[in-house]
Amino acid sequence: IHEQPAAITKTITPRIKDSLPDFTEDGIPDSFFEDVSDITIVACGTAMYAGMIGKTMIQNRLHIPVTVAIASEFRYEEPVISDKSMVVFVSQSGETIDTLEALRLANKYTKKTLSIVNVKGSSIARESNYVLYTHAGPEIAVASTKAYTVQAASFYLLGCKLGLVSGKMTEADAKEFIENLQEVPNLIESVITQAPEIEQLTKRMVNATNAFYIGRGLDYTLCMEGALKLKEISYIHAEAYAAGELKHGTIALISEGVPVIAVATQSHVYSKVISNIREVKARGAYVILLSKDKDITDKSICDVHISLPQAPDEFAIFESVIICQ
């Protein structure tokens, strides 16, 4: 977790020239980003959730349709991809067998396959048309932390390049976007200083048998990774829900004292998430709120408030995931 500022810096710095994304050293030509009709992202587990971040950001920014597919499902399906489809495969090890088989299938349909992997010379890296190596260093634990954030950062670089090449982002927009991305390691550093407070908070959750993560937009995609981490590390059952979906039956699972981690960093849906928090609070949930507010004026909406540093909405996920990890 503490290595993430350095890992992100090492991943993005070689790919930025004059505040613009540049994949020359990776051997990925601009032609790869031309004439892209749609994007499919294929991965498993945490890598797939990094892909969900990529999907949400790219679709919102560029209005290009993006699908995220579970590798173990994709490899046995009839994929809806053409020679204009960009297919991105994400794997920390580069050896995930389901992802590798999915890549072999996609290679029959398109020359636009790209892998985002951390291990040099791995099978997925060798068999895809292009490869973008993340520079996270060895991921020691099975539970992926720094691999997730460098994968998400890689999608931000790719999305920015695609926006530039397709004309959907101006050079000024792209430069501002990249400058915000370069600020992410500093944001993470400041969040890591909150570790002692988070440790105190976990004492309250030790005896929980269930926990729920809620958010909207990018926050919802982040919640999926947050819930996976809690399951993976603590064996506490956890689920992520799009906050607006709670009223469609799942609110019944919220009972007295159940921890609900609510993420509210996206300004255009902030008020909606707050009203969803009121619903779970009314059912007795123990609410931990992550937001960019310095203070919450209405103290009744949450039991604990974790204040995140100010950052543009698209980049707040990098702060929130540190707290979740």
C-alpha cells in the first residue's frame, strides 16, 4: 500500500512527454488508437475492477462504448468484436490462464489487442499485439494493491491518448488531465498519513459478519474493489451496491449495526448518495462516509467521516481505494 505513490510515478512518468501521453517507448503507434469503434476490457478479479474504472472514465469522457468482460466467461462465448474493436487484457502476472485463453480468442478477430501486465516477458505480454508494462515491482501479497492502482493509471493514460487521437479531447484538455494524473502520487501520500485513524476504525468492524459498500458512478466501480479486498483479507462477507439500487430489495439486508462504507466523491451525484445514506442510517446501519468534505454539517448522516484531499472527481478513486485497502 505504501509503495503506491512510487509505483504510479514509475508507471506514468516514462509515458508522458510535454504533459501529453506518449507510448513511443512501448512501441504502440498512434495508428493503434485510430478508427476504434468500441473497446472490450477482459480480466479477472482486481484487474477486472481496474478495468471497470477504465470503462467508466473512457465512456464518460470519450463516448466510446466500453464493455468489461470476465475472462473466464469471455473465453467460452461468441465475442462481439470486429477488426475495429480495441481489446485490452489486464493481468498483474501476465499468466492468468483464463485471460490468456481469452486473448487467444480475441486475436482471431482483431489486430487491436493490448495487454496491461506487470511481469516482463509473460505469456499474455508475448501473445498480444501490443503491451503496456506497469512498473509496480513484485506484488508480494495475493491481494492486489499497487497493481490495481497502476492498472487504473494505465487506463487513464490510454484513455487520454485515445481522446487525443480521435479528436474527442483537445490538447489543452489532455494536458490538464495528465497534470491531474501526475498529482495522484502526492494525493496518495497525504491519504497514507491517515493510517492510524483507519486502524482505530477497523476495531469497530472486527466482529462484523457482513458489510456493504455503496456509491454511484466511479465511486460504485471503486466500491467493487473495496468489497473484494474486505472479503479477500478479512473473510468478512462484503457486497458493493450502486447506491440508487438499494431501494430495489437490497435495503432489506441492512440491519442494526451493519457497517456501510459510503463513498461520495462525485459531485454530480453527491446529493443522491447522501439521500441513499439517510435510507441506510434509518435502518440502523453503522455508516463510514468517504468524501472530499472538510466537515459534514449534518452529523446524523454518518458515524465516521473520512475526509479525502481535494481532487478532480475523476481522480478521487485513487484516494478512496487507499482507505479501502
